[in-house]
Amino acid sequence: MKTSLYRLFALLLVFALLLAACAQATATQPAPAAPVATEAPKEEPVNLTFWYWAESDAPGADAWMAETVEAYKKIKPNVTIDVVPQSTDTLISAFQAAATAKSGPDIASQWATGPVLGFVWQDALVPVSDYVAADEMKNWLNTNENTYDGKVWAAPMYLMGINVMYNKELFSKAGVTPPESGRWTWDEFIAASDKLKAAGITPWAIGDKDGYGGAWWFANFGIQTLESTEELRQAIIGNADFTEEKYTGWYKTLDEMVKKGYFNEDVMSLDLSQGVRVFGEGKAAMAFGTDGMLKQSMTDLGEDKVGVMKTPKKGTAALADVGNATQSISHFITKWSKNPQAAADFLVFMHTPERLTSWYKHTGVVAADARFDKSLVTNPVLKQMLEWETTGPQVWLENFLPGQIDSDGDLVAGQQIFSQSGTPADAAATWQRAAETWRNQHPDELTNWQNWQQ
């Protein structure tokens, strides 16, 4: 019995000694080191150059862009964006030089459809839709204007509709009543212009030093004798002649209006936006106007003095009744940009709700985004513009011209009429010559236009 107790005691003693040894080893072992705090890796600096154009369409756009760049810097401090405003009269040619050299901006601006696709076919752009999520792009409006081969090649920013703004006070003085339907027939328009002229009032203000006064006349009146944009494409590719009546016959009526003195005498001394300011100064009864131009004119003349109507109806073809809203200028990413994703991210930031609201407050022009808060538009005249711009089919005819035919045909032909340096027949011949020259000089572009299914 004693032997068993001694053995039990010995085992307990050994066990106690083992526990003590383990405890001592644990006590002398250093505690694990606390994790060292490390800084998050800094993003590499990114420098983007943006050739930007919008101010002529939407006064206030340059200030909005400067504000947008500053706002982006707060959330992306590693990204620097150098905004370089572009001139209207060199917008196409300047980027053409960049495309030829394959060097220049990371993001650039260009008028929608024809001019954009012309640079797509020169392999100067990358698809915006390759870098922007579909869930984001579904909110962008009028992307169909820059869609080719299943890709969207440029981003919209705003919708630009063009209608006719009129001075109510000058109308009243001449005994002219605005159209109850919102649109005059051509005969009603001419009768009103005669009344205004007889009352010593200039019927229409316009500027065409840069050619765009005539181009807007083409887009608003040249369209009314065409059945489709496909009909225009047939003349572009050489299957029809621009001297045909349906393409350029409308220059006869423009020529008659110039000869009757319906326009301000300094048309050829003013560019398009300067011509609009003649209306804003109360020196003419009517003018073409975008939303932004309309807003500025109401600021200049007083909201109660400015009304808006649709372009008078002259033609009877299918396109005579379509709207003319477009995203106008588009922003794209260049093929040579070293940071295409960063460029795309900035285009997306331009469409954030806060930026869309700020855009409208700066410009008074509707953003091309389904998320735009339409309640911001409170003025009845601007509400009417918004309704016309977002209802029914819309075609801005100038979008469907190759850049060279636009600059050497459309713009020059209008200047011939406004300056009275050429006849309507000369204007038609200018279009045809520009198209033939373009086809001869750019056979690759011609092939793309021949294959383009509109």
C-alpha cells in the first residue's frame, strides 16, 4: 500500500515539475511583434490633355469645365487635366493634323457623327464603350449618333436643339403675330419679314464670317427637301449630284432674302455667335437660337420679351417635320493616349449628378443624360425647347457630312450667298466640287462612307 502511494506521489511530482518548466519557457518567450503600419501605395501621376470645345454652343461651358477639373482633382489628386479651348473655325483641321501625326491630346472634342466617324476610320480613336461600363452608358443620350461597328466612339455632354427665337416687342411694333401652332409656313414667314422690314426693323440676325450661319441655314432648311439622310449619303458618295434641286435649290430663297435686306448688313463681319448677339442687343426681330443662346438673349432683353418658334416649314419631304436636336459636340479618347482608362474615368465624372446640375446652372443647356433633373428647367420658353428637343425623331443634317465637304462645300457656299459673291448656281457647284475633291483625295474614307449603313 505504501509503495503504491509513493509511486502516485512521484508521478504527481514529475507532472508538476513539467508544468512549471512549460510556464517558465512561455514567460521567457518574446511576445509576437505588433504589425507595422504601412501607407497605402500612392497612385502614379497621370497627365491628360483635353482639347475642349463647347463655349460657342453653350456660353458658360468653359467656366463649368474649369470647375469640373478642380472638383475632379479633389477625388483624384494624382490626375492633372490640362484643358485647351479650341477654335470653332479650326476644330476639324487642328485635330486632323494631330491624327496625321498620331500625337496630341488624350481627349478631344468634335462634332457628332460624320466628323467623329471620319476620325474613327482614320484609326485615330479608341471606342469609349471599351472603357466605360454599359450600366453607365445606358444613361447617355444620343449615343447612336456616334455608334459604328457595334461600338460607341464618343461621349455626349449636352443636347442642342436649334429653333427660332423672336423679339415680342419688335413683333408688336410691326404688327406681326407669332404662329399659334408654334410654326409658320414659308409664306407666313416671308409675309412677317416684309412687315418687319417695312417697319424699319431688321427681320433676322445672323453671322457668317466663319461659315456657320450658312451651315445652320442648310441644317434647318436644306433638310426639308430630303426624304432621309440616306438620300444625302448618295450625293456624298457620288451616286447623285449636289447640283440637283433637292440638295441645293433652297439657296434660291436664301439669295432672295439677302437681296431684300432681311439680314443685318454686317453678316460677313460677324461669326455665328456674334450674329446671335445682334438679336440679344434688340437690333433684329428673329435669330436661330440654342437653349443657351435663348437663355442669354432673355437675360439681355428680359424674359418677357423673348419667344420661341420652330423653323418655318418650306419643304414637304419626310425630313421637313423632324426635330433637329443633336448632342452637337462629342468628346472622344485618342488612339495614342497613354492613359485611355483615366481619360474615360474623367468623361464619366462629367456625367455625375452634381456635374450635370452644375452644367445646367452654368449654361442653361440640357445635359445629354437620362439622369438630368428636368425640374431645373423652370422658364416656360426653355421648357418648350426641352419638349421639342426630346420628342420624336431628331436629325441635325450637318452631322451627316464628311468634314471636308462640310468645310469646303457647306460653309463656303453659304458665304457666297451672304456676301453676294456668288449665285445659287455657284453655291450648288461649290458643293459638287467639294464632294468630288474629297472623293478623289480620300478613297479610303469614300469606301467607309459607301459601306456605312445609316
